[in-house]
Amino acid sequence: MRIALLEDEYEQAQRVQTILCERGHHCDTFPTGQGFLSAVLHRSYDLLILDWQIPDMTGIDVLASVRAQLNWQIPVVFLTQRDSEQDIVRALDAGADDFLAKPARAAELVARINALARRSNPDAEKEVLRYGPFEVNTQQRSIILHGEELTLTDKDFDLTLFLFQNQGRLLTREMLLERVWGLARDINTRTVDTHMSRLRRRLGLNPENGFRIKTIYQRGYRLEAIEATDSGSVVETLNPDRAANG
């Protein structure tokens, strides 16, 4: 998993990063709330770890910004010296998924993170995934729509699967380049736009099939579930994970 850690104490940040990296995770560390939020809003992370007391804002404020601006259920863990019942309840009520007191025991930290990852992505080990009329076979790397297999390149399949697994979430071009193509985030390329345009046609993303790729001006893309009304107009399906922006 890709994990973002908000921790202003250098030694503590290095300790947690080492624990996670030794267990096969990738962990980026940030000493300030503003730096953390800037990264989280433009990169792709699977889980966030927050300290409560940081120099420029509180961890609760950071969590509020994450939920308000991303508005999707990325797992969030508090790792902090504040461990009173009142603090724990406040963090959980604010949208945190778990709460650990410093110093975290290595095995417990990893076990809790892995448990959250399983709960947040229950389809991870499934071979066949269904999204409306689309049937995605992760082993055969094929996509069937209304009984017919679609003609897709390997990269088209990877991009389609990532879109479906993150439907309702704003995906920046940098995020897509990193997670689908494995390219550095600072590369200036129209590759993403070209593939998105092609996918719209090849997947038949329209109200009849229940999905559309929406372009978010100067930000990226979002796959949205939609439905057609009797009058032919389009209604966006309510989705708790849908990004607030755009």
C-alpha cells in the first residue's frame, strides 16, 4: 500500500516509515499539515496516518479537510500521544477509522493497517468484479459488456480497473500516471487524456450503461455512476465516496 504519514517529529516519522517499508508498504512522511494536504490531494494514497499535534494545524483539522475535499472513504488512522477517551471519541466522530497511542508497537501497527486495507477494499481478492453491466475479470484481464468482450489494450484494462475501483473519486492526471503507468508525477504528457478519450468510446460510457467519465477542469477525471430518467435526462447516482470538487 501507499501510505502518507503526518508526523513532525523526525525520529518518530523515520521509525514508523521503517516499520511500514520493512513490511512491503511505501510510506511518504510530511512534517506539516499543509504539506501533507497538498500531497494527499494530488497523489494517490491508500491509507493516511495522522499525528494530532503538529506545528501549523491540528490533526483533526487535517482530517476535516481530507473528508471535505476528497469526500471518499480512504482509511485514516490517528497515531498520537493523546490517548484519553475524550480524544479517541473526538477523532472517531470526526471520521478517523482507528486510533493508536504512541509509541505504537510495530506488529500491532501493521496488523491494524492491514485490517483497514482489507475492509476498505473487499474486492481486492475477487477474480470477477461487476460494475453495473460491466463484468471485469482480473485474472483473464478482460471486460465484458452485455455479454460481449471489449477490445482493450493492457493499459486500457489497467486504467479501466483503476477507474472502477475508485469511482466517485477525483483522480488527477499525476495520480493516474503514477498508479497506472508507473511514471513520475512531474512528467508532462497527454497520455492520460488520450487514453481517457479512447476509453469513453470503447467502454460505451453513457447513461444506458450507467457510467460516465467526467473531466474536472485543470484537475483530472472522475468516473461517475449515473442513470437515465424517462425524459432522457441524466441523474447522478448518489455516492458517499464521490469527490466534492467539480
